[in-house]
Amino acid sequence: MLSELFDADVWVKHENFQLLGAFKVRGGINLVSQMSQDERNLGFVTASSGNHGQSIAYAAKTFGAKCTVVLPEGANSAKAASIAALGANVVFHGDVFERSREHAEELADRDGMRFVHAANEPALIAGVGTYSLEIHEDLQDIDMLFAPIGAGSGACGACIVSDALSPSTQVVGVQAANAPAGYHAWESGKFETYPMTTIAEGLATESAYSFPIEILRRRLKEFALVSDADISEAIKLYVHATRSLVEHAGAASLAGAMNMKEQIRGKRIVLVASGGNITTDQLKAALN
């Protein structure tokens, strides 16, 4: 159905069916598995809009470590409940992710825990890069690969893996127009704070992060911004065309392709549906 819509050969990487409903779990497992027992004994603290927090909480539980996750007030209730169910201590602090991150760093300093940054962690990027490895193992001659960009780890992994295994594949990063900090940092190399109002909490960053942006500036060839309305339309299209639930951040890749129909006609493209942790209220709003 998507192939007919775009007049292209369209494939979807369904990370919305991944353990915990999102690609982020790959990064958490990779990071915590490489820590020494002494480091794990310190415990972990991180800040998240949801999926990254689930990832660190799950990895900490797997390896018997304590974990605290700081979420913005009003965070996705399904993700918050999952983090708590995994045994992590959930703290709500701040109206946006950046305030949560600042508080998580304060807790790390106060309690001696290992702070895990959601973006500036090479092991996270290496871990989530495995979804792109699987894409290229399964599919050849990919012309374009669309990956959502929040903090940027998934798109970084897609660029690194594609450059190694399929240099002809063009990776397109897609970010919410209502949270464009990453795009502006990628374009200019300057890190500034921008107003952030997107409904896609997985893309809701008001500033960009040095480590992933450094990688993206070297490797990412195209960066697209999409509206919240286009993201909501993509959620509906995923339900209609693939019979699956994709959260706002995960639907950004499809929204990006919708805005580039002329460029992708006749090509083989892959859309990364990075997560499916959408609440019933969010789904109702998108369908309406």
C-alpha cells in the first residue's frame, strides 16, 4: 500500500515491535553490558522523554543495578508506567527534557550514580546502530533511508552503518519543525536553544547535543523538518497501511517521505518506525 502511494519500493523497519516498543533498548543494553561491576554498583541515573528511560531501566534491571529516571512533568503516561514497572525510581522534574536532564545531573553528583546522557554516549549510538545493520543485512540496493532525529543517536547509527555497508544509500534525518534545534546545529555548527512545542515527545529537544551533531555534520547528507500535522497524518497512514501503531517520533520518517514524494519516486526506500509507545489519548487525537 505504501509502495503504491509513493510509486516506489517502500520498506518499513518496525522497531515499534521491538522489546519495550522502541529501538532505544538496543543502546541501553549495549552501554550497561560494557560497564564493570563496580560501575554498575554505583547505580545509574538518566533523563528521558520516555523511551531512553525505558532502555536504561531495562538494562539496569537485567544487570542487577539500581536506576533512577527523571522525566518531564506531563510525560507520556504509558512510558512512565513502563519505567516504574521495570523497577526504576521515577522522578518528575521540569516542564521540558532539558530541565529533567539538569536535575538528573544534580542527582548523579549528589548520590554518586553514573549519569547516562541520552545523546553524548558512544555506546548508545553503537547499540542503536544495530537496527541499521539489520536493515542492510536484509535488504540490498537501498536508495534512501529515513530516520527520525530527536537527540540523534538512531540517525547517527544509520549514517555510520550505511557508510560502511552501502555508501550509495542516502540517509535522510527527519525532525519536528516545532523542535528544530538539531537541524539548526547540523546546518550551522552552532548550539543554541530554540522554542520547542512539538507534540512528538520523542523529538522534543530544545537544544542539540555535541557528540551526535558532530557525527551528523560529517555524514548526514539531507535533513528534513516536518510539521506536527504531517506527523499525525503519518500515524494514521501507518494504521491504515501497515495495521500497526507508531508513536509520533517514529512516524516522523514517514512524514518526511510524504514531503519528498517527487524525490523518492521509483526508488527503494526504508522508513524507520522507531517506536510504538503511543497513548490511547494520543492515538485518538491523531485519528481525529
